[in-house]
Amino acid sequence: MLAQMLILALCIQLVAMGNEPVEKPRIIAIPATGNSLDAMMDQSFSRSAWFCLYNTSTEGYYFIENEQQDTEGGASRQVVQFLSEKGVKEIYTTKVGPNAQRNLDRYKIKMHLVTDEITVGELIKSIRE
């Protein structure tokens, strides 16, 4: 009887632990002038040279070249769709145009405006804190 009560208490404790909120991983895109943490944030979102994709759960990151940077029209739609397919849920940028904003809204990607001229590494450090 005592063993059954202990097992029941353990099961209740395990179920309670499973109900604790767990922070969902966020994939963040950062437009960058180059493919390193020392690169500056690109002043252009849709036509940036690179994007740094940062995962808040693993704290890992990687850079992808923006293949739409020289597109004549519709770059923002293609860039936002591409980032959405990569799992991006948020972007940090210095500015976006109205087309990019509409596309971000359509794909439910949250935008954070950054007013300082900083490197990608400095931004990631501030996101971690």
C-alpha cells in the first residue's frame, strides 16, 4: 500500500512538472552587410546582402545570402516568404518599407526596430540579455 501511494505521488509530481510553461524557441532574422558577427546590420531589409538567423533556444546562428538583393521588383514579398519558410518569427531591422511591412504582417512575423548602428554580434548579445 505504501509503495502504491509513493508511485501515485511521483506520478502526480511528474504531471505537474509537465505543465510548467516552456519558452518556445524563436528564430530571429537580422539583415547584415556580411556573413560574420562583426558585420554591421544592413540599413536595408529586403535588399540586405545577408541575413543572420539566430535561434534563441540553442543560441546558434548561421548566415544565408539574400538571393533577392538585386531583384528589380517584389523583393520584399520573396524575402519575407523565404524567411518564413526558414521558421523566422521575428526580425530586427533599422527600417522596412510599406510592402515589406504588409508581407511581415501577412506571414505573422514580428518586427523590432533598431535605432543604433551596431554589429550583428552586438545585437545578438543584447537579445540574449
